[in-house]
Amino acid sequence: MNINKIIQSRFDKTEFTVFETAEKPVLCDGRLFVPPACLENLAEEAFTRVSFYYRRTHLELLNAAYGMADTGANEKLVIRDLIDNALTAAEGRLPLCQDTGTACVYAWKDEGVITAADDGAFLESGIGAAYRKRRFRASQLVPVAFFDERNTGNNLPAQLHIEAGPPPPDSRPSYRFLFVAKGGGSSNKTSYFPLTPALLSHDEFDRFLCQKIEGLGTAACPPYRLAVVVGGSSPEHNLEILKLATTELLDGAPYLDTAGMTADGQSAAFPVYRDLFWEKRAVEIAEQSGLGAQVGGKRLLLDVRVLRLPRHAASCPVSIGVSCSAHRNMLAFIDERGVFLEKLEQNPKEFLYSKTQIEIHCSNKAAARRVRIDTPLSKARDILAAYNAGDALLLSGKLLVARDAAHRKWRGLLQASNASAPLPDYLFMYPIFYAGPSETPPDCVIGSIGPTTSARMDAYAEELLSRGASLVSIGKGNRSALWMDAASKYGGIYLSAAGGAAALIASQNIVSVKIIDYPELAMEAVRLIEVKDLALFVN
């Protein structure tokens, strides 16, 4: 079974719905003529749907994780909020995650498909229309000088990969697509290792998995869908297979048993196969890591794919990567019958558990301590210092919203005057919530908003905390030694928010918002928000 057959097997097992377009593909003399407008409309619709809805398989995994006996109370709070977030996003106003991602398109174009156009240009036009019309966050930056950048404002350019497909076995040419909205946090967890064949022993590979899984941390919004790929004809081949594996596209790869045979008794001389033993072992390692679903516990991973590829005798490329709790992937295809999109779950209410489970969840939230913070910042710090690591809080009060670009601005103020210039007063008044919201839809207080990876701000810890600024920060994931050293010296406090619940936070917890500085930074402008009962965990 080659890669194309594995990909096709995934399409064959997927349920699709018809997407009506004004211009239709036409089959003539064995060739499929696809109007370029079909590509434009398809891309716009695909990135719209994938931003609001999940696959049923993903919701089923979240539901199963919630119901496991060894899932802790704090983990249940996080997982329940992730599914409530899916319900909120399914209303079609607030996207699942504030980071509506880099738009990635993989496409396989059969020999008999003709568009007579620049396919990439029309796909990008549709992507730009989706982000513009639905007010999705524009996250793409382009350089204007080596150290200076600007936001493109439309989330372009996209990542496009279009390749020729094999002749169709049924003489029905088709154009197949995989649409992926990949957030920066989960992309940043991709790691590549040019290792040696010495890795290929049980003990060595087990040590490798332990080290890398425990090193994932929680900054990319777990529970994760993990993929590990060993082998490949080149580094880029290995990484391409990894990316596809995190989308479920290669789930049809044959399994290998302990005797080196696949389920149908064939020898494992394939371009790719999965190993069930190591997939189960990876889950065990994750459960033992104690990282859990963002706040400690057992549920760091929802599932795992461990894939083995051929390799050059002198090389053993290995990669590891995740798809985060905002698992946004969607298949589509075009043939002579029309345009078809994968059916996503637009009504996730059935995943809201039983009445008993809802009561348990509500009692867990009731057990969380309600805390109101007020200015000045030092007073808020003292209030929060009374709580212990692991405590769940429902926080109310005013927060700054700021992240990387604002921190660079503040550093620039200090550097411009030999560190003597005063920082803005607001830095001494409010805790900082590291976030960059999507644009605000009509009739909403704010667009989807969730925590940014906190460690990206750690380089600024000493210069801010030493001046009494940023004494309380809120984000996601672990902090580095830089921040911990500064926090120890100056009394800093860190609270983590559950990543992946951006629509829910926007709809239930944000009372008001206004931009107070650097409006030119768009989604990275400094905002002042008021929150009510924002669920946070003391770190």
C-alpha cells in the first residue's frame, strides 16, 4: 500500500456533503474541467467551516477523556470547557480559537483535471475572503526590513502544496484537498532530530519518547493529538509525513505487529506503517508525566500516531509534533458530480454529557474560589499570593491584554532613554493577560480570546518585574528559568488559563474591552478588559 492509497482510503471512509456552487465542474472526453471560481469558493467555505466546527472523532475523544475514572477535577474543568467552547463556536459567530491559524492547503490533482488557471491564486483569494468576511484573526507577518515586520491584514500568505495525483482507478478524475488551520502554538511544538540508527532499539527509543513527550509541556493547548515519525528519505519528507499524520489523513496506514507483519499477513515493506505498541507506550508515558490537560493529571494526550518510514542507511530522521485541542482539519474533493466538503459536527450538544456529569462539573466550578482583584497591581499580587499551586480560581476584575509586540514596544521605551524612561502607568495598575483576540463580530463584546504561550514573554521578565510592572501575569504553559528567577526576586505570580476555549471565554467571561495603547498593532494592541469569573489555575 503506497502513500496515495493510504490517503485515498481516508477519503473513502469520510462522510461528505454537497457544497452548491454557481459554476459546476464538467466532465468532457475523460477530462474534468474545474472553473477556477470553484477553487475560490471551496477554500472560502472550507476555512469558514473548519474555524467553527470539529470532526465528530475529536469530540468523541474529548468526551471519552472527560469520562475516564482517573481524570482529575481540574482536568475535567478544562475538558468540559473545551466541549462547551465547541458548542459556543458552533453558533457561527466566534471561532473555536482566537488563533485562527496559518491556512494550509494540501491538494492532489489527478492527471485528467484541468483548471487553466493559477490554482494557488484562486485558493488564496478564497482564504483571504473567509478571514476578511468572518473577522478571523490576521496573524501573518511579512518583513519590511530584516528586523521589522507588518501584519498583512488578511492572514495571507497561506501554505499551499499541490501535487499531481495518480490516474483514478475508476476513470473518474478528481481534485482532492486537505484544509488545515494550524495555530502557532501547536506548530511551535514540532521538533526535528537528525539522529543515528542507534535509536532503533527498544530501550533507546523508549528513552527518546520519555524525554520528548515530557518536554512537550502544556503551552500548545493540550490534550494533544500526538504524532511521531521515524525514517524518511530526507528531512523534508519526514516532516511532511508528520504534518499529515497529525491531521488523521494517514490513519489508514497498515499496522505492524510484533512479528513484523501487517494485519493481513503481508510483510511490512511499505512506505509507511503504524506501530500499535509504541502508540500505546506513548500514551503511558504521557499519563506518567503528570502534565495532564494543561493543569496536571493524566490527559496530556488524546491519541497518538507512531509511523515508521524507509530511510537511508546513514540517516535516522525523527520528528515529533502535535495537533492541539483546536484540532481543525477538513477534507474536500471535486469531481464531475460537484464539490464536496467533509461533514463536520455542527450540533455538538450530545457531547454535553449526562445530567449527573453536568451536576458534577457545576459542583467542581462551585468549588473554585471566586476572587476579585483591584488596582494597584501590588494589591492584586498580595491577594493572589494567598492561594496555593493547583488552586482553581474564578477571577473578576480588570486586566491588560498584551503579548509579544507590546513587550517589544516597552523594551524600546527603556532602551531609547538608557533605561530611565518611565513605563506606561497601566503596567503598574493591572495584571497582564497574554492574548491576542480575533476581530469582534457584530453584537459581541470581543472576538474569540484565549491565552498566548507565556514563555515567549519571559525574556522581558527581569526588566519589567524589577520595576514593579507585570507582577501578575496570565497565560498558558510553563515559564522558563528566566521568569522564575525574576519572579522569585521580585514577587511575581503566574496564573494559567485553559487554552482552546477562546469562544467560550469571549461569550461568558469578558464584560468590556477597549484599546488603550498601540492601536497600530491590530490584534496585538494593548487592551483593557474587565472579566467576570474567568477560570484560572495558580501555578
